[in-house]
Amino acid sequence: METQGSAVTQGQRWSWGGLASGIACLLLLLGAVTVQSAVAGGATDAMKSTIDEVLKIIQDKELKQPGRAEERRRRLEQVVGDRFDYQEMSRRAMGAHWNTLSDKDKEEFVALFRTLLTNSYADKVESYSGEGVQYINERTEKDYAEVRTKVLTGKIEIPLDYRLLNKGNDWRVYDVVVDGVSLVNNYRGQFSKILRSSTYADLVDQLRQKSDKIKAQ
């Protein structure tokens, strides 16, 4: 299992299926039923607020109609986007390379990265079947917090932790750790390998192609 800051192996280089599974776990929580809650803090309350909004959309019978599929997806993307800080996630995923990009390139990358992530999880919402989530605890240090949870599906417990940053008195997610593996670190390892052997333009092209492929599936 990859540890924080480590590089992925060659075989993992573009393991989009595995990363998409991580996103699926993320949405599993965002559509979950709370079965137990620890003492809540501000970051936990923020996550619960988002979970409630997502659950409301998922369970809306009107939005389940075939003709409203796109509207349902847009609403889900909006709610998740209001809680997830895609720019911060992009900055961390790019590491030191982020500072070499122009403002225009940064804007382009954030848009592509967001599209990749949303395309990865969009269809997974349909598999929601009332899985449970246990809130374990919340750790806070100044403007940073980590909300630790477990997704409960059958006899399997999947540790899933949210890392949040307080921006303007609002807690925003900048990383998700699925069973000990950081989503941002995983992407950073892959992006770094590509940038060491190729160009930023090639990375952007690959991001666009992978996002389109996932969307077409």
C-alpha cells in the first residue's frame, strides 16, 4: 500500500480504474445513512450538511426519471463542488510543478481535474443502496481538520477519511484517504512521473482523453 508522499510503481502509473473505485467509495459515503456519530465538530457538521444534500437528491423520485438524468447529475456536481476545493486538490496533486504554471494553465488544469473526478464518480451514484457510515472522530489543528469515518457495506468496513481546510469560515475538502491511500498523493505520483518524462501539454492531453473515456463508458 502506498504511503504518503511515495511514488506509485510503473504498473500503477495510470491506474484509473483503481482511482475511480476510490471515488466510488467517496460517493458511497456521500449517499450513506448515518448509523453512528461521534461528537461532531465544525468540519463534521460541514460534511454532514453535504451528505444530507446529496442524499436528498439521490432519493428524489422526480429526479430519477430518465429525462432528468442530466439535471440530477448537475445538482450532485454542484453540491459536491461546493464542499470540495478542486483548486486546492489540483495544487496538491501537481506538487512543485504547480508553481511553474501560468494562471491560464492553472485554470485549465483545475477544470480538467474536476471533470476527471466528476466523470469518475457520476455513474456510481446509481449503485447507492443505503450503505451505512460510522463517524469515528474529528481532529482539528488551526485551519486544518480530518473527519474519520468508516463505510459499512455488508461485513466489510472501509476506512474513509476527509481532510479539510477552513477557508472563509467554510470547511472545504482537499483530500480523501480511502483505506489509508491518499487520493491526492496517488495522483501526484502519477502526474510527477509523466512530467519527468514528458511535457505539461502531454499531461493535459492524457487527462482529457482519460476523462472522455470514463464519460463514454
